[in-house]
Amino acid sequence: MEIGIIGFGAIGQTLYRLIGEHAKDIRVVAIMERAELHDSVRARLPDDVRLAASVEQLMSGKLDLVIECAGHAALKAAGPQVLAAGVDLLVASVGALADAAIETALRDAAKASGAKVRIPAGALGGLDVLGAARFAGLDRVVYTSNKAPLAWKGTPAESMIDLQSLKEATVFYTGNARTAALLFPQNANVAAAVALAGVGFDKTEVRLTADPAATGNRHRIQASGAFGEIDVSILGKTLPENPKTSMLAPFSLVRSLTNLSGTFVVA
């Protein structure tokens, strides 16, 4: 399988390394990044990996799949074009789908070409059982995120609470997954994945917490319905290069890739 990657920041670089370590039958043949970064990106790549500054350049060669690792704006700009070319798209910036216009554009492009939008579990487990419970009947889904104050710096949380002086865990946002994902695009991708697996953006309840005692990013799903109850909690470490991102995020992308190419697949 030959793939392309959009974005070569902390997630993109980690993903590229992990593919080499864990998915040796998959080859990264093209990377799309801003032109002004090409010199620094090239220094980290072998000569046979093609660098692109536009979707047109990225799609100029044969690709079986494209992985987006560049943020909401990049997904909005590039995603529909990738899908329109009939190439599947694996999305890291799942929170962007909270924007109804972006979700519609991606769905329409995929439907027209027959390509697929693939959503990874990201930093959270339990989406498989949540998706199964949806068929049995879900009454309520609550997603709670608990992170250190540093992880919320540079987000609207700074205007909601004093991150510097927190002495205990403090909930600073309660609302639905759509609003959470749009307000906190770098922190609430998991909320969007929970919504897509379960009862949707507008019905999924979200609680965001800043905790000075946090030793990592804790994600929790609580759900109930005709099937029974779900209570799943994951405590993940963050990427050293980016404290807003869970270490499991790029590993989840690798798992999605190996599920596509593997002979035995645990879905």
C-alpha cells in the first residue's frame, strides 16, 4: 500500500516513524506540507519521498490512501479534493467534522467517488462497543476529558478559568460535542469521535476538566441504554513534542493502517 500524509508536524513525524517500525508493508510515498517548510522536512526524509505544497501535487502520483495530520483548516481545504479523486482519507483532525459544512463536503465527495472517510479511535478506547450499543439503543452518552492546565493553554479555557492558580480539578466546560470540538480543536478531537460513534454531535454531552494533579490525559466515556451501561476510562501520556496531543493518537492511526493491510483484523 502506498500512502500520502498531509502535515508533518508532531503527529505527522511520529506517524511516519511508526509506520516504518510497525507497518513495513505500507510505504509513505508523498508528504504535503507548506512550501516554506520543505527544506526542514526534506532533511528528515529519504529522497524517494515526494514533497508537495498543494493537493494537486500530492495527488499527482498513485496513492491508495491519504492521512490528514495537519488540523481543521487543512482537512477543510484538502479533504474533499482527496476524496473526489477516489482516494480514501484517514482523518486525524476528527473535531473538524463538528462543522456541519465540512462534514457535508466530505460526505458528498466520498459518496460521489466511492472513497471512504476513515475515523480512527484516537486516544480513546471503547468506540467499538459504543458503536455496537448504538444499534441496540443508546439513551445517553457523556464524554469527560481531564488534562493538566498546560494542555489547555492557548485555548478558550484561559478565559473561562485561571489555569495558573488551580489547586484542584475544575470543570470549565459543559455542553455538547459539537460546540466542544469547535471551541477546542486541538483538544476535543476525541469528543468528535465519540459523537460519530454514538448519538451524534448535538446529543453527546461533554465535560472538560483542568486538573493540576493530572499525570496524563484521561478520557472517559459513560453511556447507557437498552443494552446496559458502558464506563470506559483511558489515562494516556502526551506526546513530548506537543502536550495537547495524546501519545496514542498517532498509534491509533497506525492501527487503522494495519487493519487495512493485515490478514487477521481485530475491529
